[in-house]
Amino acid sequence: MLTRELPKLSLTPMTTFDASPPPVDRLRCMEVWGGNSPGEHELSRPGLDLWLSARASGPEGGGLHFVSSCASGRITRFLLADLVPGRGAFVDIAAKFRELLKKHVNRIQQGGCESGMRRVLEDSADQGGCGAVMMATYFAPNRRLTVCNAGHPPPLLYRAALREWSLFPASASADTKTTVDEPLLESGEYQRGSLQLGPDDRVLFYGESLLECRTSDGMPLSVAELLNRLRGLGPLDPQRQVAKLLADLEREHEDNLKQMDTTVILCKHAARRSTLRDNLLAPLRLMLPVGDKTRFSS
């Protein structure tokens, strides 16, 4: 998939999906983490826990994921992308997204990041590519999660107090099926939503590969059907919830999750504050370059 190495990125061997408990990855303040490497990961940040499952379908895949943390740890931002870049352009596009998150790592508002995201997609279109991107920013002090969706399937929201899954506000309708095989989106097609997370609330972000899946009778999986499956899983812990959902889809049809890279991020509200130490060190960290913990597999 890659034609040349991305600077400052270490290579890791490709792995397959595994339902075993993921390692707890260490994301420090003033760092960007992620890439396109397959694997199961758990990240803990002030106010938010994240579980990420990523797997590669082969050389044609273009899944990408990044998570960043600000100088104090109060701002967590993550990006999920399905890219169909022009020939040899994946590395350049991935690097631009990585640098974009570095540049805006300490900004609560994600408007500047959204503008940069659009420019990256424009660059991709100029090189004959297309893609879909989801960006989200969580600010721990007020528990607010802000989402910008550029062509991705709609995220799904679980309200713990109601014990109910639904579409994240401002998402497309449950009957809408998006596709990454679309030209650059117009500005009106960038959907935005923002809400406060309550105790133990969850939000599921996923790529187009889940909607490319087929049911046992050969019918395509819709967003509404995906919601029903999540409701049917019951009160599982987040990591088991993701693992069970993907495992069930794999068993249902032989081609499921094999046509495209698959990336799923489940985030859950956590009653955890930024530490006093991180708050005191934040001004010093602002004088340092943003750390790079991105990894790519070839």
C-alpha cells in the first residue's frame, strides 16, 4: 500500500483481529498517536477511555487513525479516515493529517482543524484520490464531544441513563448509506454535531467497511441494522462489545470485513480529571515539540 516510508514512523508487523483484551497504550500529554497499523488498543485520557480495533484488508486498503492529547491532557482529539488516494499518495496524505493534529493539539475549538482537513481532502482530490474522514474533539472539563463528519458513516451514541443506542445528533438518517468512492465533498456535506457526555455514555465511530458487510441472506448491512445489533449485544464492557460486534459480522458472511480496511473506535466517558502535575507542567510542555507516536505498516 505504501510506496515510501513516512518520516519518523516506525514499522510494525501486520496482525489480524483478536478478541483478547487489548494492551493499554500510553498516550502522554502533547503527543499524537496512531497510524495505519492493525491491532487492538486501549487508551485512557482525562474524562475519556477509548478502545480501537484496526485491521488491514490488503494492499488496497486505506484505513487511518490518529489520537492526540494537549499539554494538560484535557483536550483529546481523534481522526478516523477511509482513504482511496491517488497512486503513491497515501503517505503524503497521512503525513498531512498527522501534522494537522500536531498543529492544533492545544486548541479546544476544532474549526481550524476542520479547515485543514478540507484542504487535505482537496489535495487528495487533486492527486486523483477521494476519501471520507471523521474528526472529533473531547474537552474533559465540560464533557463536550464535538464531531465533524466528512462523508463517513454516522457515529452511534449510547446514553447510559436511558440504556439506549441512537444516531449521534446531526448525523445522516439511518437509511443513508455513504461511500468513500465519492469525489471531494462540498462544504454543505460536512456534518457537525456537539453534545455533553453523561456518566458511562459511549460513542461508536466506524468506517465504511461495516456498511459493506452483508447479512446471512446476502443483503447489505444498513446503519439501522447496525444499531439493532448493538442493542442486541446487551450491557457488555466496551472492549468485548467491539470484539463481539466484529466477530458476529465476520461469521455471518465469508466476505465481511475483507474488502476494506476496518477501523472502529469506541469512546466512553470516564470520571477522571487531568492531574495537578499535568496542569502544572502544561506551560513547560508548550515550549517543546509535539511528540510523535505514530506507527505505520507496509
